Amino acid sequence: MSIASTGNSRDPGFSTKPLTVPVKKACEIVGVGNTTMYDLIKSGRVKTSTIGRRRLVLYSSLEELVLAGAA
């Protein structure tokens, strides 16, 4: 098995971006407060995933939000 097929960090295609971040961290990344972030989540402009009781924001959703200038 090669290094590339194991997903090792030496793989040039390996991304260090997280798949999800907690809501608080998402607020810091985008530069908005909790209320605004939850409004964005409720409106569907920011996508989340729930694992157990923990709500996590999809990092790709934050990137799309910033690129669209919606924040």
C-alpha cells in the first residue's frame, strides 16, 4: 500500500482544512456573532451536521458564504 493511498499527510492531495467546525469557531472564522450565525443556519445559508447533541458547521458552507459576500 502506498503512502498516497493511506491518506497520509505526505499525500499532496491531502487537505488540512477541517470538514466541520463548532458553531463558536464558525463565528470566529466568518467574523459574526452567535445570533447572526444561528440566523444564517436557520435560513439555510450555512449548512450544519449534528453528531450526538453537537451541532457542527460544514467548513465548505462557510467558504461558500464568504465567497458569496452574504456575511
